[in-house]
Amino acid sequence: MRDDRDYFCDLILIIDTLEHFENCYELLRDIKPKSTYKIFQLPLDLSVRSALWNKWPGYRHATGHLHFFSKDIALEMIQDAGYEVLDSFYAIQPFRGAGARPLSFPLSLVRTVVRALQRLPLVLLYALNQDLAARVFGYWKLIVLAR
């Protein structure tokens, strides 16, 4: 797609991709003329929690991320590449279920209660201020619509 001069479509989805490219600005500039709209999904790995627990080396090795983003950095990067950001919002990744593995009933119930109590500060802060919750706890993914 990047090399085809005639390629054009209405919408390109860039889902969990930019953080893996050594030069994500080059990718952003290359795909800009290929569609009217782009939807980006970016993991927000930069947070107070990830800084305090030094999570970034682990993220890099586990996921192959070369770049780490906060909401502000992600939006600025997209705008710096010449895009107009039309909308953005958080994907609610922290509120996912307990996992795919079936557990015995008592253990499943205990784990569900423990996870709910662990997430309570995150849920309360998110209800009060979504941006602050994302900056403190991380976990979220940012969805961006750009032109």
C-alpha cells in the first residue's frame, strides 16, 4: 500500500501498529495521502504506575513496542505528522473480564471479588477524570479519528 501510488480508500485502520515501527513518523506521512480518514488505536503504556514499577523494559520485551505513548504524546505525534485530529476516546481495556480460563466456582468467585476490589481506585478515578486515570494507571488504549 505504501509503494502503490494509485492506492486510495476512504478509511485506513492502524490498530496497535505505530508503536512497533522504528520511524512511526515516516509511516504516518506515507499513509496520509492513501485515505481520507484514519483510525488509530494506540496503547497508553506511559503512566505513573508503569514508571514507578519500571514496566517499560518488560513491555518492550513482551510486546515489541519501540515507542511508548500517553494520550498527549500520541495526539501531538499524529498532529506533527500533518493530520487533523477529529476525535479521540479511550478504549475501556482495564474493565475486561477475568480471563478465558475456566475456574472452579469458589476460586472464581474469590478472584472476581479480589479483582473488583483491586480495580476500585481505577474505576473511581476514571469516573471522576478519565485523563487523570489514564495518566496514573495506564492500561487504556487511545482511539483516534484523524484526517
